[in-house]
Amino acid sequence: MPKVLIIEDEPLIARMYQKALGFDHFEVVSANGGSEGLQKVKSEKPDIVLCDVMMPEPNGMQVLEAIKADPETQNIPVIMLTNLSGKHDADLAIQKGAQDFWVKKDTDHRQLGAKLKAILEKQAPPSSQTS
């Protein structure tokens, strides 16, 4: 069962994502804000992270930078979530190492699990068989 960490400072939004991903058989861990998110990314070792951009210090971009700067967590895919649809923010997030950048209102929660599973399948190293 893949583990997803949701870093979101709005409890209602975090619960909505938790519920949607629970139906898709994800183990879901949530963190209320960037500081807790950085702690949980190390302690929980998630397979993938959903991280809000607009949070109090550290904001989502700072969380992304910290995850990607740490050799222990740098390979964890991070999806940035925002209510803003600015191309500049999306480009900046991708430049800093985000796997993708999703606008919350444009994200179909019924497809969330399938989208995350597709990203995880791409990330998985090819299995090597030895005889």
C-alpha cells in the first residue's frame, strides 16, 4: 500500500484528500503546515508527497527545496498544490524539483489516486531478474 504525505495547513482540505486517497487504498499521513511536514517526511518516509504552496513559514516552495536538498528525501516525488494558477509558480516548482504542479480547483478528487499511482509507477526502478 503506497504511503502519501499530505502537507496542508487547511484541515478541511487535508481531510478531503485523505478521504479520497483512502478509498484508493493509500496509507495517508497528514501534516499541518510546513514544519510538521518536514518532520514527517523524514519520520514517515512516504512514497509521495502532496504539498500546499501557500502556507505560513516555511511555505510550500521552501518545503520542496528542503525535501530535494536532503539526500535522505530527495528522491521522493512531490506534487505541489495551489489555488493559484500562475504559470510562473508552476515553472518555479518544476525547476526546484517538483514532480508536478496541480491547481486544487482543477483536480478531480475521484482521479487523484489513479494520478498518484501513475506517478509512482513511473518512479519505480525497473525490476531486475537474475537467474
